[in-house]
Amino acid sequence: MTLPVLAVTSGEPAGIGPDICLDLAAALPCRPVVLCDRNLLAERAAMLGKQVVLRDFDPERPSEKPAERRALEVLHIPLNAPCEAGRLNPANAPYVLRLLDTALQGVSDGLFAGMVTAPLHKGVINDAGAGGGFFSGHTEYLAEKSGTEQVVMMLAGGGLRVALATTHLPLKDVPAALTQPLLESVCTVLHRDLRHKFGIAEPRILVCGLNPHAGEGGHLGREEIDVIHPVLEKLRSDGLDVRGSYPADTVFQPFLLKDADAVLAMYHDQGLPVLKYASFGAGVNITLGLPFVRTSVDHGTALDLAGTGKADSGSLKTAVEVALDMARHMNPLPAERP
């Protein structure tokens, strides 16, 4: 049986990424290929007592599951320096970026149907200066490397999809960043990818206000009046089903969500606490707008759990399953609106 091949980057080597990647040897309806130092995976498997057969990935091999029940395909990328579980080493920051670059090249070449990323550590990458500037995360890095002008971060889990108009910004910088062109672009990407990558023919999107009570008619801020509402009116005139703006403290009510496919929050901590309460450990981070499928876990590197056997691989397995579902929806491409 021919199966889609997905690239899985193992992330920060001192964190739980290698640990949870080992659990992908379990039965999955695809071929996950783990991008990692093969020796690191073998060492971590021995440390954790996991009986996993590591097989070198061969792109010429037919796309079928390995014969061994507990086999895991590995695309070997060597570490820069020795790695100890739980202890960051800036020397390995370039290695983490090589994992991403290799996966990106693979999806661009059609070798992989999509990519799934285990957590990395932004701090150590910035400390090492490995990104050639400030490294703000997977999403922004992949957008720059793929030449994508607008990407949108969306998390899914617990029956919710929550997208973000702005991502990793200090709260004081959000109002200035929230412009009409940005919001229109984000809404357009969200609507398009819900159709293109999720197979939703007519997406219904609930849009949060920025201020408490969605500005309360301008008494608690004018961003809703000056920015959000004009954009939503324009998009509705173009045929998009965008509703709001809604106060963020009421938009997650079941009577509203039952008629919606996604919620668009204006900033990171406006929407994600609700989603993570509903799904932590099983949520998925999805990058919309990219010309390929990319999903990720909804948690960090958990250095204190690395090598202990206490890390939960549920989010990674779900991220693989979501990436597989998205990849299947990407072909054929649903027709765009005239």
C-alpha cells in the first residue's frame, strides 16, 4: 500500500523531541521520516528502554511501511557537538536549523508530502546567533525561507481551531501592528487554507475584537471601529463569512462555536489559553499560508523531562495525523471564488 511520506524534524536535541519521535514507530497511516542524528536517537532509545529499529531513509524505496513492527525511518543529520539530555548546547543550534532546512527542501522537491516539527528552543538559537538575526520561531523562519509573504499561526485541538492575527509580539506593540492590510491578509489566508487544506467549502470565521467588550462602542478603544469592522465589512462584501467582532471573553461559548469553523484572535494570549485548556498535550500548531503542509506540537522542549520517559508524545502523533489529513485535502485544490 502506497503511503504519504512526512518529514518530522526532531527539534532541540537536548529536549524531548528525540524522545517523542521514537514513539512514531507505532502504527500510523503514513511513513514518518524522522530528521535527526541517528546516534542520538539510538542513545535516547537505550536510555528510555524503547525497543525501536532505526532504518536509514531511502527515497528510492517504495512508499510502504517498513516490514519491522517497531521500525522508524531516519534521515541522518549529524549533531555539531555531543548532546546531553536536559542540557542546552549552543553549538548545536545550527544543527536544529539544518533539520528545518532539509525538511523544507524535501517538501519543495516533492520528496515529502508535508513537514511536522518537534519543539526547538528559540533562546539557545538566538544566543548562538545561528539564525543570522533574531530568531522568533518556526513560523517566521519557514515563511522567510519559503518566500511566503503572509503566514498565519493556527492551533487546533479540543474541537477548536484558533488562528492569530499577530503572534510573538510584546502586548504593547499589538495595537500598532494590527492594521487593516494585515487583518485583511490574515483573514484571506485563513479562509483560503480552510478550503484548500481542510476541505471546508464555505468556512465560517468568528473574529475577536482587540479590546475588552470589543471596544464597547469606542469607549474602551477604537481599534474595532477604525480597523477591524471596516475590514470585515469589505470581506463580507467579497463573499467571505467573517463574523464579529466578538468580545474575547464570550466568543468561545458553545452556541457561537457550533456554527463556526475557526476563531480569529487578535493576539497570542487572547485565544490560545482557551484552546490549550481544552486540548493541552493533544493540540496541534498549524502554519497556514505556506505552499506546503506544516504542523507542529503545541508544547515546548521540556528540558526537565528529556531522557526521563515522562514525555507525552500525544501532541506529536496528532500533529502527524493532522498533517496527513491536510496533505490529502491539498490535491485537488478547491476552486477559488471568482
